[in-house]
Amino acid sequence: MKIKEGFELREICGEYIVVAHGDRNIDFSNVICLNESSALMWKTAVTKDFTHEDLCAVLMDTYEVEEDIAKNDVARIVEEWKNMGIIE
């Protein structure tokens, strides 16, 4: 999987927000806000094609969470990103 081109993560006043470039940014009704852990996953995902395992490893290494918790968190955020149309 990978993040589609034209989306960028920005930190504004301590909040992480995904913004779109060009025509995609016309509709402001679907603002995408990320918490710290999902922003960390985004930063990993945006650099390359990624797998669920890549994102799980980042969560486990950074937050020292159990693998099953990381897998659940990754599955949830990846599904949200798919539903929002920002990954392919």
C-alpha cells in the first residue's frame, strides 16, 4: 500500500492535520486530523510502499505496545485511510 500523491501531513499548533494539494483541497468538509501515533504511522507510510507489519513495528518500537494491540491499531487506521481515499 502507499499514500496517494497530493496529501501532506502538517503540524499546526500541536495538532496533526492531513492536507491535500490542488483540486483535492477544495472540499473542506472532510478534514483529516491525526493523533500522535497515527501521525507517526503516516510519517512511515509516506516514505515508501508500506505493509501492516511496517506500521506495527513502528508502534511497537516507539510505544513498547504488545503486538496484538499494534495490529488492531494499524488495521483501524489503515481502514480509515482507505475509506477517506488517501491510500491505494
